Amino acid sequence: MTAIVRRMDNLGRVVIPKEMRTQLEMGPGTPMEIVGTDDGIFLRKQQELPLSERVRRLREEAIQEGAPVEVIYQMNQLLDILEDC
């Protein structure tokens, strides 16, 4: 995909070119994830993840943030329950 330069308006909005929206199947009301990275901002359609995967990712974030062991333990128990469903 080709890079296109757009200017941000005074409300912080940037228009995604119609050609890109069409190619990526993004229409009005499409939920978007805005992810901050070291290089800037990454924009993508919201991912439809199963609950177990969302909990797994939260657990990994909790571990990285140094959450208490009890919290990690409870997340592991929740994952066990979700995987059995």
C-alpha cells in the first residue's frame, strides 16, 4: 500500500483517503483501534478476539506491569474456566 500524506486539522482529525477505506473495507461506524507506538500511531480496525485471548493479553500486560502474584493467579484461573467452555 502506498503512503499518503494528510494534514491534521485543529481538532486532531485526519481523513483516511477513500481509496484506502474502500480497499480495507472500512465504512462509517467501523470501530477503530488507535495504538501508540515508539514510532507514532498505528490505526487498525478493531480486532474481534475471543474473550480468552483478550484475558490472555491482559495477563501478559499485568505481568509486564508487575501486578501482584494473586492477580496473575486469578487471571490464570479465569483462563482455565474460559478454555473449558
